Amino acid sequence: MELLTPSPGLVFWTSLTFVILLVILRKYAWPSILRALKVREETIHFALEDAKKAKEEAEQMEHQRKKVIDEARKERDLILKEARQVKSEIIEEARNEAREEVQRMLEKASRDIEMQRKDAMLEIRKTIGNLSVEIAEKILKEELSGEEKQKKVINAYLNEMNFN
Amino acid sequence: MKKIILIFFLLLGSFSTQASGEPQSPDEPVDAFGLIMDHISDAHQWHVVDYTNSRGHEVHINVPLPVILWHNNSLWFFSSGHFYHEQEPQQLGNDYVILHEEQFYITGDEGELEMDAEGNIRNASPLDFSITKNVASMILSMALLLLMFLSAGKAYARHGIAPARGFRAVLEPLILFVRDDIARSQIAKDKADKFVPFLLTMFFFIWINNLIGIIPFFPGGSNLSGNISFTATLAVFSFLVINVFAVKDYWKHIFLAPGMPFPIKILLVPLEFIGIFTKPFALMIRLFANITAGHIIILSLISIIFIIKSIYIAPVSILLSLVMFLLELLVAVLQAYIFTLLTALFIGMSTTKSEH
């Protein structure tokens, strides 16, 4: 039972020691220790949060970049497509125009040829007429020296003329 | 640190060696119970070592401790060496005092004890505020704690948030453990930090005294944390902290037992009221019993050698007590943890507003 009987002396000294420890440590040890630990934890916490934020930002920027690149690529494709279309349109147009021009030129040429042919025919006719007159004149001058001859020549020429 | 070593050597210098006349006869049966009780009870001197010198005399080396007695409204100071070495009673004003089985009794000038019919001593005892072995080891633990944590505190103030190095790196996980897993896990978040210094002090105070108690040689070996006075005092501190900071809901819960039918209230309120006291009482008994039991087991295992008087049992005995020592190391921290955890739990219960 001696073990279970509290002794006042030890109770007193234990109380005193514990109170001294509590007071001294509470004033000089725990605050600085706990503060340092808390500050460190908060620093780590904030650093982690900042890192997370930075990472998120970087990811967002990366996302943005990809989006911009994608858009640029799409635009490029669109422009290329349009350009190709325009090109084919232009070529088509040019071809059509060329064809039309050719057609026109051909038509004009054939018209010119026709006209020239006609002119030439007229010219020829005129020339033939003139020649005929000249020839007739010459023949007449020569042949008409003799009656017989004149008649013969006229007949001969007239015959020839009929063949034409 | 140097100061502590100096104090240690001063203590060594004050050792009293005492050679007793007759060597113990080897046939005498070993009083294992007396030996064990002697080791786990408090003493007014600090026993260092006994040995038999070359002339066959037994030599006891003890550190005498100051004796402080309160008698007739005044304090009396002695060295405990006088009580152990001299057979005459020491004068205490008009009265005389003797030390009998670590207890002081007021006697006449002959130093005779008066016994009643059942063999109980009828002499009065003065109030004993002596620096006993337990008090001395408690002062040692206080010095160690102050050294540890004041230097750690200074180091934290100097190095700020840099990672802890050296001894601080050992203390830091423990401090964090007490703060996070004892205080913050049991007490409401906004109130937990207020109790952290108290819980930290309590945890380290109990733990270091448990550890000093396990050290089998001087300056350890005191059974302070296995002493009911020590555990009772700490339990009273727990009790005070639990109830002083309690919120209104806690008292309402105890004395009104809201939400219960009246007949049950009649039963419940006294139970709850007793519960206020049984909680710290259980703390007191748990720490006392665990530490004392550990000491008794180790001492018993060692005593087996002397009871059986055979060298061949020694390896078994030593091996078993080694296992017990390792277990005691665990128990030392475990009991400090349990004491602090339950205190925190009860504080948490008394400071939380309950939802009924």
C-alpha cells in the first residue's frame, strides 16, 4: 500500500517542476519552434500552390498556343484552298477568254479572207475586164486591119470567153 | 553542456562511501520482494553501486540528498547522510526525528518508535519536502528538457524555416507528431493550437522521465513515472486543463443530460459527474501501473539469478530482461503518448460544442 500512497513532498516538487517547465518552455521554447514550423509549412504550402498555379498557367498557355497554331493552320489551309480555287478559276477564265479570242480571231480571219476573196474576185474581174478591153483593143487594132482576120479573132476570143 | 558535466562531477565528489562491517552470509535467502520494493520506491539517498572491497568489506556508494522537513511552522534542512550513517536521532527544535524505512518520524531523544498492538507506528511524521531520489531525477529531467528545447528554440529563431539539422531533426518529428496527431486530431481546429504547448510539455516530461527510469544505473533508475504521486499530479494538471477550458455545452451535457427521459437523467447525471474524475484517475493509474509493472518484471527477471543461485540461469534471465528493456523503451514512449492523447481527447470533448 505504500506504493499507492501519494507523498505530499513529491506532489509538491512534481507540481513545481511541471509548472516551471510549462512556464519557461511556453515562453522561450515552444513559440519559436511552433512558429518556425508553421511558417515553414505555410511557405511550402504557398510554394506548392504557386507551382500549381504556374503549371496551370503554363498548361493554359500551351493550350492557347496549340489553339492559335491550329487556327493558323486552318486558316492557311483555307487560304491555300481559296488560292487554288482562284487559280483554277483564273485559268478557266483565261482559257475561256483565249478560246473566245481565238474564235473571234478565226471568225475575223475568215471574214477577212472572204472579203479579200471577194475583193480579189472583183479585182480579178476588173482586171480581166480591163485586160479584155486592152486585148480587144490590141486585137482590134491589129486584126481590124483586115476584115476577115477581125472576124476570126473576135470569134476566137469570144469562144474562149465562153469557156471561162 | 559543460555545466551539466561539472554538476555531475560535483555530485560524484559528494558521494559517501560506507563500508559495512559484516559481509552478508551466502546462505541467507535473498529477499527478492524487499529488493524490488526497495528499487521501485522513493529514497532519500541516491544509490550508485555496492561492491565488496579487497578486505572483504561491502562498500555502498550513495549520493546523499538534501532533506527538507516542515515541522512546527518552520523548515529544517539536513543532509540525508546523517540519517543513514548515524544511529542517533537528529534534533528538530525541541523534537527529534529519525528515518525509518524511508519515512521520517518524530521521536523523543532516544529515537524510539512507539508501536501499537498491530505493529503500526504511532509516531507522528513531519511533512517531508526532501529532494528525494525521484525529485532529483525529476530535476535532472527538467534540466535536460530545458537544455533540449531552449537550444532548439534558439536554433529555430536563428535558422528560421530552414530544414532542421542535428538534434532538432530528431525533435521536430516528435513535436509535429504531438501537434498534428495528438492535439489537432483530437481538439477542434480553432482551439487545438492553444493546447499544443501544454501537451508538448506533458508528453516530453513523461517520456523523458520514463526513459530516465529505464536507465539501470546512476543517474537513472528512479521510478519517478511509476510513482503514484507523480502520475497523480500530472493527472490533476490534466483535470484542471480539461475542466477549466470546458465550454458551457460540456457542463450542460453532464448536469442536464439533454434529450434523455427524466428517469434516465437521474441515473446518467451522477455517472457523468463521476466521469469527470474517473478520466484523470484512469490516466494516473495507467501510467503508474505500466511503468511500475515494467520495473518489477525486469527486477524479478534479474532476481531469478540470485534466488536460484545458479550462473546458468543468468543468460536466460539477461536475455529475458533485455527483451523487457526493449519493451520498456516502447512502453516509455507509448505511455507518454497515451497520457497526452487521452488528455487531448478529453480536452477535445470538453471544448467542443456538442450537437444535440
